[in-house]
Amino acid sequence: MSGLELGTMLQEELPVVTLVVNDACLSLIKASQDRHYSGRHLAVDLRGPDYSRFADSYGTRSWSCRDEESLSSCLADAFRS
């Protein structure tokens, strides 16, 4: 996703819940570099936007979960809304 899909979902009033998992890197490429280059990484760590603020900029609701324990309640709230 590029992020613009969020605008389309809202414009078309689609009942979609989107889950964003931000691990701040290109995980598959980083794992490959771990295996092939003894853990030396090149251009795989990313600094992304504040995804909650991004959702807010489209005028939609968002929930932030920082740990596994809060994930179920965040998802339950999202599906109820």
C-alpha cells in the first residue's frame, strides 16, 4: 500500500479495518542480509511517518498498540466502530 488507498476507502465509504505493523525496516531483505553478510545491513532500516497522524489527516479513527497485550483490545475497538 502507498497510503492513498486509505483515501479511496474513505471516499467510497468501504467498511475496512486496516492493520499496520511497523517494524521500521525492510524485514525480508534484512533477514537475507543477516544470513548472507554476517548481520551487516545496508539501506534496510526505515523511518516512517506517524501512522496515527496520517489516518487523522484523512479524518478517520486510529488506534495505536505498542505491545501484544493491547492488540486484542485495539482490534476489538476498531471492529466495533
